Amino acid sequence: MKHLQAVSNGVNGKATDDVTQNGRDVTQNGHVATKNVHDAIKNGHDVTQNGHMKAGSSNSDLPAGVSEMVDECFAPGVKGYFQRTTHLPVLQNTRMTSHKHNNGHHGNGTRAGNGRRKSLDSSAMDEQILRLVQTSWEIVLSFMGNESESLDKGQSTHLFETTIKERRQNFTAKNRSWHKPAHALIQRKSRTNDKRAASMYVTSQPNDDDTLMTLTRNTIANMTVLGKVRFLVMIGLENQNLRDEIYCQIIKQLVCNPTTRSISLGWILLSLVAGCFAPSKQISRFVETFLLEESNPWAEFCREKLRGVSVNGTRQTPPCSLELQAAKSRHRIRLPVICMDQSVRTIWSDSSTTAREMCQAMAAKNRLGDSFGFSLFLALDKKLVTLGNGGFYVMDAISQAEEFSRQNQVDEIWRIYFRREFFSPLDAFGIQDNQMKAWLTYSQICGGVQSEEHTCNTAQDLALLMSHQYCVRHGLLNIDSKRIFAVCQQNLPTSVFKEDRKKWCGMVEATLRALNKTTTGKTNKMGILQQVIKFAAKSFVRNFTKEFILTSFQPLDDDENQPGATNLKLKINHQLLSVMRDEYVINREKVTSHCEQRQIRGIPVANIETVQLIGKNPADHKLKLVMRDGSVYYVTSGQIAEIYEIVERFVDEWKSQTTNESQA
């Protein structure tokens, strides 16, 4: 709210040239300019062809939905059609909300910059809300009046071209590189200063001293088009009571707008807003009616956006450059997703696409059967952050990645990976019923060893892994020293010195000859993949552990009046559920402190008898774990549904495997 208020201070009672620009939310447009082709949108109402509606026109002349909204929701004196000057706020409910926050401020009224708004008596209105309303109105007018923005069709291919080029280099290079998780990386210093965000995900709210010094040097007119969109949407995301106001301001300027280009820009803006948050129940029926009655493709495009955000919930961040580019052509967004065998799959997405939906699409394209155990990861600036396999918006991650790049002057383009995040019990037992799933997991394990994401405990383990990679690629019938050298050169860890590679080649060759003596017939490649996965599930279990933030963890024997332990994390793998607590350790000698995670409870998966999701409403859901010894644990989390899905499958697979072993 603080940085929005800073900008809106420049709008209130000043000329537009004095309007300030927020240095954090205003980003550069990242798409590649193409031909300037204007897709003209006809409004469909006869009155729009004649320019402004006459001031004396009745609400019955307005489109369906708008006339009802004006009668029931608009503030007195506010018209429901295009105007360059109008009383603000548009909605009566916004005024009522402002009354509640009134601190007794009285004034002579305010007027918009450049004479765009009539004076408004603000004696009963909260100054802060009024400034935000005025700022949003100025941005709507500036966006819809932009004469320089190209209304190009189609998505830039730069993202695909660079992705394919990098994959070819990694596939053919002698030393391949795999991105490591953020916790396994040495954080390098920023190009501009010594401070760098610990995570790729940056908050939408800047620090108190961040970027505010530049606010008085810029104007809304000098913002980038994407910057205007991001700023307007941020007002709605941070102020739920102003979301309806933003919707009504845009729709008002669409009705009877005399300029075709302005109408097109207005629909683009409305679609971007609709992809981030929905209107309240008070005006949603009017907005829906308006979109149904409009006879152009933009209305249906906005309805699709609203349906997506209504099902999956409000976004966390403003739109990214890909969404702006896609909105111009009303098309979905093509995203290249990289698999761990360095293949690239194209997935169609939109503003409401979640990580789960993309994982399901990737599972279908790779013929995996299901996506259990796999997740999306976003890589940028040598960091790799998990997006999970749940309800997290993919476009939120891309938007934050673009903002991170802008703040830290990172030229590298973000990448999305499809990786295995944890093993299931059947994976640990070496049981694989899907060859493609085994191949992707095997490729990730081998690449992780090469990049030192995973570390083999002994030299024999590493030599055996190199031998398995040779068998998968060349078989055991012809053991060739040149091929062995090529495999070692490509797949040995990067810390192995060149002078030591000959020794490793000798160890690998000896291992291959030993395997050849014990193997008869053709090499079973699927069996080798299963052996490598089984080995990784045992040796690299820490690298294949998923982490959740818990709201509470409560053993049954706790006092009923105690809410249980809070501020905890749950780490899940196929062996153990670990409840961790962050604790600060103080070094009095060096006068320093650091945070360490301490395990306060370990729950073996094999000891869980039943798992239940209890609670009537999703917001009240709680996970109940009943152990074989009769003890009970209750777990609550914002991601409780995903935790339940994982633990339930773990328990079922452990029980099925135990039953099969007993029968055998």
C-alpha cells in the first residue's frame, strides 16, 4: 500500500506531469516488436459510432448489465458511458467504504490532472482511498489513450529460439550442465551491489527505502505499457475494496467510446485485470451480463479469464509480459518446458494455469500415466526454485522472475523444468511400470551426479553408475575404451580433475567386465534404469524430499487448550515425515547468529496405519495420522490437500508392497 500511496500522492490535485512512477512495479516490456497490425474491434452499439452519448440520455440506452449497474451501484451523478471527466469514485460502495475510514478530514475538493476530472467533494472520504481511485482512473485513461503501443498479434519466438539453442548445446557439449536447487548453490554477488535476494521470489511490496527516491521524477505517461498494467492490477490485489471500482472504470470507458483503437486497448486492459482478480458478488452479475451481450471476441476472452480466476482463486502478482503479448491476440501462451533428458515440450497456458495443470499436461505429452512425484521448477540466475505440483499460478512465478531480473539487472532468460521432486515407495523398491517415467528419472539422477547436485558415497558407487550409463548407451557386448572415455568425460562430476579421468576410465572398464561375466544375453536397459533409481532413492533421499510450511502440528495427548506447535515445516520423502522447527543459534564469541532446522518429530511412513482429511469446509481441513501403535497426529497447512494426496499414496503403496512380499 505504501508505494501505491506514494504514486497516488502525485495524482491528487496536481498535473499529470507531476504524477510519480513506482520504480519497482514499472517494468520494461520484454516482448519483441513485430509488424504494427491493428485488429479493429467493433463495439456493436449504434451509439458508439456517433461518438459521445448525449448527457441527457437515459440508462436504458446503455448496454445490458451496465444500465443495471449504474442504477444500483454507481454513485449519484456518475454516468455509465465514456467520459474524459467524471466524478470519482464511480461506485457508491467505494464512497461508503471511504466513509468508514474517515478521519474527519475536510477540504474544498480535488481535481484531476490536465482537467480530466470534475471537482469532487472529499470532505467525507478517506484521503488515501481517494488517491488510489484517482490513480487507477489516470492509468485507465493513459492506457486506453496510448497512441504508440503496437497492437501486434502473436507471441514472440525469442523464448523458444533461445531455449532450443541452449538444449542443443547441453546435449552435444562434452560437459553438460544441470541446474541445481537453490539450497545447493553458492550465491554469487549482484552485478549492482552486494545484496541479493535469498530467493528468486520477491514480494510485491518493496522495502521501505526501495525505489521511492525516483518517484517524483517520472509520470504515468512515461510508464511502459506493462508498467501501467502492473501498477493498476497491484492496486486491486492490495486493496480488495477497490477491485469493483477498477472494473467499473474500465467498463465505463468501453461504453460509447468513439475511438476504435481506444476500445481495443480497453478490452486488452479488462482481460488482463480479469485474469488476476474477479469482481465481487455485488457487481459480478452485471459484469457477466455485459460480457454476454457484447458481440465481439474480446468479451468471450474476458469471460474465459474470469472463469479461470473464479475457479483457482486470486493471483498473487500482476501480469507478466507474456500475458500482455497474448492478450493482444486473444490467444493462449505457449511455454517451453524442459525435461531432464534435455527434450523440450510445448505447453499451452494462460493467466489461470496452475502448476498441477501443467504437470498433468507434461505427463500426457511424455506418456507418464500420471505426474505423481514430478513438479515444475523455475530456473533463473543460477537458482532453481520449485513451483510444486499444486495450485500455484505459473504466471505468478514468471511475473516474479521478470521483476527479479529487472531489479538485479539479470540478462538471463528464465527457464521452466519438469523434474522429479520425490520418490514414491514403489520407486524405492525398484518397481517401475512406465519406461518413460523411469527414463526421465534416470536422466535427472545422472545429470545431478555430473553437476554435483548428488554425491556418491564411495568411488565404487560412482564407477558402477558410470558403467550403467555405458550399458544403457552402448550395451555390454562391445566394451570399447574410447566409448568408456567419452562416457566418463561427459558424466563424471565436474570436480574430477582431467588427470584423474584415466584412472576412472580404468575403474569403469573393470566394472563393465565384471558385469559382463555375470550377465547373459541382451542387456536389460529397463532393469538398469530401475537399479539406478533404487540406488538414488536410498543414497540421495535428502535431494528428493518435498517441503511444506505447516500451520500447526498437534499430538493427540497435548492439552486440548493448546493449539500445538506452530511455525513449522514438514519434509516428506518415501521413508519419513519430518516435522522441523527453525531455531536461531547464537555464537557469542563471533557475535553472529544463524538459523538451523531441528527435527522435533519423525514419523516413518511404514508406521502409518491410516490417513484422513477431516473438516467440513476446505478452510477447516485437518490431516489426521493414525499410527500402528495407536498414537494420533493432527496436521494443518495451507497446502493440506496436496500433503494428504502424497501421504495417502505413500501409505497405500507401502501396504500393497508389504502384502505382496508376505504372499510371496
